[in-house]
Amino acid sequence: MMTHGLLFIAGLAALFIGANALVHGASKLALSLGIQPLVVGLTVVAFGTSAPEMAVSTGAVINGQADIAIGNVVGSNIFNTLFILGLSALIAPLVVHSQLIRQEVPVMIGTIMLLVALSLDGIISIQDGGLLFFLMIAYTVFLIRQSRQAPADQTSEFDLEFTKAKPNAWDSKWPIQVGLIIFGLVFLVLGSDWLVTASIMFAKLMGISDLVIGLTIVAAGTSMPEVAASLVAAFKGERDIAIGNVIGSNIFNVLGSLGLAGLVSGLTGMAVAPSLLTFDLWVLAAVSLACLPIFLSGREIARWEGGVFLIYYIAYVTYMIMSAQSHDTLPQFSSVMLSFVLPLTIITLVVSLLGRPKPSSK
């Protein structure tokens, strides 16, 4: 058991090292090639924080563990939305007023709804994976084209964020940047293999399915880069960054991670577990849609709302554990959540949307 734990920790460490090296090398290379910092932030950094999910999901499919591949992405997006946004809002209320954020939220919801639609037949085929991956490329191209027409004040904000660090001699040498990218990719591959292997061992020893491990332990582990980025941004008062990191990562998780996993799944595709179709995918859709009135209205995620997000994530994980163990109190727990907590939350969101004044924009 200790060996499995050490392998899991080593896998997480390798994923973090690889993702950091990839983000640093790719962002510096992009900037040295004249790509705008705005595009770097929306593509390279978003991809970098989602790289662990992509590596783990792809590695899981290659190893024949489709449940971990899909569960990792679905669980990571639920974790990002409920846990990371909730914890960030507890640190500092998150005001959503940027045009950039208002644009990405509908894209995020659209990608999740597309994932639900593609999963209804019980399989994510190689064609489905190709569609998702194509949409990721198209989305990236759209961001690049849009950035060329972005107002000067918007691009200058990102210029400041990416250029305020003091440059050094290493940053100007493209061989070093390319080397960092290769180094990062190697560590991502190693880390994903170790993490998936350890997760499978845990599942077998504990009698828990690969899907539950993917939805909880692996999902939380691969989302640690997003946790670090959003919490640091919240502490610094960069509330747009704290939210944008989560939204961008959710988009790339679905389009990039599942897209690439679907492409390497072969002719058989990736089977979607029945429990995903009856519960987890709908939880993901629900938590994303629950954010819609808050994000699109330009209002804030208050501290109490962040607390609600965290409570929901705790309730979700509790349900997963109870369900995996076939706990005797599971029916009562489910009944309370469906008949009391969810309706109360919907009513609260509607009242909050209609009654709370808009915060002033920057």
C-alpha cells in the first residue's frame, strides 16, 4: 500500500514539474515569436494547467482504462467549478465583469452540453474525439484572430501581467525554451503513467471502481495546477484571472483531453459508464448551468455562494463514497439532496439574480 502511495505522489510531482516546465517554455517561446500575451494566457497557460488531465486521460485509454480517462475529465471539471471557485470566492468575492469571461462561459457550457450529447449513445468514438479535438484547434484559432482586433487597453492589461517579471538571459534563448517544452512533455508522460498505475492499484485494493477513483482522487490530483493558480490570483486580488483559469481549463479539459483520448482509443472508442450517463455528467451540466446567472449577469460570486459551492462538492464526494460502498443511508442522503437542498439553491440563485445590484466595472 505504501508503495502505491509513493507512486501516486511521484506521479503528481512529475505532472506538476512537467506542466510548469511546459507552460514556462511555451509561453516564453510564444512571446519571443511575437505572439500576443493575451493569446498566450488564453491558450498556452490554459493548456498547461490542463496538461495533467490530458496526459492522464490519454495514458489511461492506452492502458485500457476508459473509466479513468472519462472520469478524470468529468471529475476535474466538477472539482474546478465547485471546489476551486468556491474556495477562491471565500478568499475574496469574485466579480465577473470582463468581456473575456462573459464570452468564455457560454463556450464552456456549450462544450459540456456537447459532451453530454456525444455520450448519450454510451460511447465516445474516434470520430467524437476528432470532433472535440478539431473544435479545440478552431477555438484556439478564433482566440488568436480575436486578439488581433482586441482593444489596446485589454491587451495592455495582459502585457503587464506577462511582462512585469524581470527577464533573464535564459528567456531569450529559444533552444532553452524548446528544451523546457520537451522536458515538460516527458515528465507529463511519466507522471501520467505513474498516476494511472497507482490509481488502478488503489481501486483494486480498496474495492472501488476505476470510475470513482478517476472522478475523485485522480480528478483532484490533476487539478492541483488550477488550484494553485486560482488561489494565488485570489490572494493577489486578480479576480478575473482566478475565474478565467477555471473556465479556460474546463474548456480545454473537454475539447483537448477527451478529444485526444478519443483519437487514440481506436475503432472501439471509449465506453461511457452507465453511472456517468445517469448521474455524473448531469451533475457537471447542472453546476455549469447554475453558474450561468452569476457569470453572465456581470454579478459577483459572494463568499456565501463560494461556501455553497464547497458544500456541494463535499456532498458530491460523500455521495460517490457512499454509492461505492453501497451504504445503508444512501437513499436518505439522496432524498434530502434532491427534495430539499437543490430546490432551495435554485430559489436562492433566482432571488439573488433578480435582487442584487450590479457591481461597478473596472
